[in-house]
Amino acid sequence: MAFQAGGQRPAPRPVPVSPEAQAYLQDYATLLEAVPFPSLVVDHRWDVVLTNGAFTSLFRGVGPHPTAMPSDNFLRFVLFHPDAGTVLGDHECRWCLPMLANFAATMERCGPDHGLQAIRRDIAQDPIMEAAYRQGLPHWIRTVGEAAARSDGAVRPLLHPDPRWGATDCRIVEEAPDTLRELGYTRLTLVLRDPRRPAPAPRRPRSTRRAAGHLSVVPTPES
């Protein structure tokens, strides 16, 4: 399939040209490195601009992929990488569907963006994911509400390779200081929850390595 073959490599992402912007990002990278939780800076296409060591550690077991590495484009990783479900718990319902909804909203907001259009073409190449995008996603949003598609504040399951964390949850915290926002970037931090901390509804997400990173199940509204 196209995703297994890797499709086309995304075009190189632009780098800020002004010395002030470059210096700011260098200092921001130092700040990220001091954060104990996985953190990344992305643009509106989810192209990754910066990551920290905790992010690298979280995805250290992920195999190579020509277009969907987590440190290259996080959306592509979630949707297309065959190893995504080994790190992102309950991968299809808790990660794929919210990010597909977020992607659809970004497509409407940003219009004819070449990078977004390339992701859209890759979605269309997989009949199951295309059906989820066109038919399943509207049903899902009506069932869970539009707020479920937002990243900031969402609590989602993770399967951390470090046994000190193991199967846990993270809260996604989205931030965009003025200078970062002016550059068109947003920071996402996955605030890991201590697995020893009591949870209101304890559960363990699925841990399955899929043959391909394709969406195969779309929740339907409850009767």
C-alpha cells in the first residue's frame, strides 16, 4: 500500500530567516530541554520544528519510516506510522479520530496549503481512512462533541517504553507565546501522569503493533 511504501517525502519545512528568530528558537530549544515531559514545537501542518530529550525517549522504539517519523511530522506519525499504536494507547479512537477532526478544521481554516493538501491526498489513498474522514468523522463529532477534537487539555493514553511509566495517561498542554505564535508555531507538551496516581476510571489501553498505520475502526453513535 502507499503508506507502507512511504508515499512522497514532504517538502523541506521553512526555517526562520531572521537572526532574531533563529536566536529565539535556539533559546527556546534550551528551555524545552529543561522540561521533564515530552514536548515539541510544530507549525500548522504539524511539521516538527523542535523536540526535547523526553520526546525522543518516548518514541525511541519506533522504527524508521520515510514520511511519518514523530520528529518530522506528528500528524503523519499518528495517522500513517505502523508503530504508532505501540506508543499511543487506544490509538484509533483516542488519537487518530481527534487529530483527523483537528486536521479537517485546519483544512477549512488554511485553504489551499500544499503541505496540508499532501496529507489529504495520502488519506484519500486508503479507502478505510478516507471513509473514516468523510463519513465516520461527522458521526463521531456528533456523538462526542466538537470539544473532543481539541488538543489542549485532552487526556490520552500512552504506552511509555520506560517501565517507570509504562501504561499511563498524558494531558496535552498547548501553548503559543507571542513570539512563537508570530513565527506560526505552537508548543505541545505531553504531561505524563504518574501511573501510581489513582484514576477515576482505571483502565489499560490496547497495546497492539499494527501491520500498517491505517484506521480500521470508527466509533458509531450509541443507539
